[in-house]
Amino acid sequence: KLFKDKRLNWSDAKSHCESHGLILAEPSDAVALVMRNYLVENQGLNNDVWLGGKADGSKFVWQDGGKTLRNDSPLWHPNRSPGSQTEYTATKYCLMFMDDDYPGTSYIPSHCSSTEYPLCEAK
């Protein structure tokens, strides 16, 4: 569920999802582009949205499932992948879905204090 009523920082977005019995979305690589394209084409997504990934100092980890996101995944924005610039794995970075600015990519690291819409899913 995409909550487009208010932009929140990552921590508040996580809490917002949890207050509805949901978690920030943690799509697998196999469905990430399909999900993003659906949101762009059918939900009018024209802003980046928060996902449930957060940097731990060396990599991005899904906060609910605990799985690691590959630093070399082709889904990372080409100029902002943690595999190309290790600064993006600092703990101040959280994971966003990009809007349609870069077709073929989905993930972008952003300061956790930035404000975006939360994208939530069932646990």
C-alpha cells in the first residue's frame, strides 16, 4: 500500500506502516521492477518512495526480513550503487524506490532524514 497523504522520514515511514499492521515494502529483485512500473503506470507514482532497506555500515539490509541486498544488483541507480561508492553504505542511508527517471533501475540510497512517501506491505 502506497501512503501518499504525507511525506515522512524513513523512521517515521517505518512507524507509519507498523501502525497499520504493515512493514515498509521489501520486494525481491525478481518483482522490484514490476512493482515499480506498476506504481508508475497505475498509481501515478511521480516521487521516490521509502522501502524497508537500511544501510548497516557495509551493505543494505531489509529491516524486517534481515536479508542483504546485493551491492552489485543491476537494480541500483547506476550512479548511486553501494557497490560503486561505499559512502552509500553509511548508516545514515536508507533505501528508496525511484520514480520513472531511470527506467530499468529501482533502488537508490538516500539520507534517512529525507522525506518521501512510505510504500508498505503485509508482513
